[in-house]
Amino acid sequence: MEVVILKTYDEMSKAAARVVADVVRHKPSMVLGLATGSSPVGLYKELARMHREEGLDFSHVTTFNLDEYVGLPGDHPQSYRFFMNENLFKHINIPPQNTHVPSGTSANHRAFCEWYEQRIRECGGIDVQVLGIGSDGHIAFNEPGSSLGSRTRMVTLTEQTIDDNARFFKDKADVPRHAISMGVGTILEARKLVMVASGKNKAEALAAAVEGPVTSMITASALQLHPDATVFTDAEAAGGLKLRDYYEWIQKEAKRLPRQ
């Protein structure tokens, strides 16, 4: 796992966006996995800028989102389909039919989840998966205790996740209690993982994911098992990393190496 520490959220977002953009340029028909939440918003803004100002072309890209609340239709302001439309899709030239967000209103959630997994396989698998990290160390909605081999399924949210997300709703009681989520096993099958983490409230979770044991209690720790995972973090979120100086030393030394 590579850990890249930047001073600010803006620097972190731009660095992560460059990684995604490089793959888009080298493989225009790439499959891109996407996350919601506050951490990747800056990354999406930078991708939109690259499209607008540099001609970054998404016309052949296919996307799959990690998760969606059960019970919220796609036009609900707090649905993740709405989030993606507002923060990325409407600002780039991706065909709507190429964007996939789990359905929270399916009549048969089990059948839908099986279809979602199959659709990912039909598209050749995910080339780059963007991830955030929850304050309890979860990725997607794989709450503590989720199997590290789990697949797309309906999950029950923890009280902490409900509390964390209550700020987006008028009332805590309005926060859905269930979600459709890619599993940890599904996420680990992506060819490249890009995690973004920002803010002091993520410092403890990030340290546990990067430097703690691999455990289902911190599902983000599964990234330690992946052969190509990069964590981009701002200075505040990096505050709990014991090997912070070493990660920064690696970045300095990397700049001294000849380009390949």
C-alpha cells in the first residue's frame, strides 16, 4: 500500500484525480468504480475541470458506484444517484446508460445484487475503484464485522453510520437503516484502488486501516491485501499515522528516481 500525504484537501483531491485521469487517457473504455461522501467531492470537481479545460474524455467510460440507500429513489436529494449526478455525471460527457448506481427501490434486492455483480463482470471488471473511509473504518457500507470476502448485498447500517449521515437529512429518523453495498471481496477485485481520506475525524480510522491488523472490524484494512492500493490523505487525516515520516520520505525519494 502506498500512502501519499498532502498538506491540504485540495492538493489531495488533485493528486488522486490525476491517477484516475491517467487511466482514462490510457484506456478510454475503462471501468471506474465510484464512491460518495464528502471526501471524493474534490476529486470529482478536478475530473470535471480536466474534462472542461483539458478535454478529458469520458464518452467510453463505464462507472459502478459502491452503494445506495434502500428506500430512496434516484431523484431523492439524499440518494447516491442524485449525489453522483450533481457532483460528477452532469459535468462530464459520460453517457447516462454507462453509469451504474445500485437500486435502493428494487422489488427483489437479492436478485438485483446478483445482477450488479454479473454486470461488473460483463464489463470486464473494475479498473480503478475510488474509495472513502468511514469514521469507524468501513469502506462502502461494509460495516464492522462484514466478511472480507463479501459480495454486493443488502446491509444494515450501524448507529454510528446513521449518526454520521444524519447531518444530510432533516431528522435522524429520516436516515435509512439499510443500504445496498458492494462487498469487500468485490472491491478487492478492482485492478487499482484509490482511497481518499481527509479531516481529523478520519485520523483514527485511517491509522487503523493502514497500520493496524487486517480485520473485519476495520473493513478498510483489507486494502493491505491489495497489490495496487494508494491512499491519498491530507495532513489532518494523517495525524494518527505512526510511520508518517517514512511515508513522506518515500515520496521524496520517489522524485529522485528516473522516470520509467
